[in-house]
Amino acid sequence: MGMGVLLSFIGIVNNQIISFMQRKREFAMLYSTSMSKKQLKRLITLETALSFGAMSIFALAVSYGMRFIADAGMKAMTICIPIIY
């Protein structure tokens, strides 16, 4: 579970940095036309939180799936390593 959250966090940070760099013009336009700095910060924070939540759920689902695949593979090869859940 910890590895899934860590990978999700790294992916989110990378995604947000790239997104911010690509959207600088959009943010400048929003700021100059209608949004205050507070609203713009709230928008970026909300997008980051939603992205983190979605990717965390996805990463946890994939990590649990991989755990079951690894467990089945080890049982098929008669390797007995207990996995404690």
C-alpha cells in the first residue's frame, strides 16, 4: 500500500509541474480578465487535490492487483512466502 501511495505522489507532483508550465498563459489570461489571485490559487489547489485522489485510488487498485498476481505466481511455482495483509 505504501509503495502505491508513494508512486502516486511522485506521479502527481510530476503531472502538476508539467501542467503548470504548460498552462502559464491560461493562468495569466484568467488573472488578467476575471480571477483574483485567491481564486486562481484555489483552482490550482482543487485540481491538485482531485488529481491526487484519483491517482491514489488507481495506484492502490493496481498495487493490490499486482499483489494477487504475484501471490498466484508464487503458488504456481510452489514458492511459499507468506504475504500478510
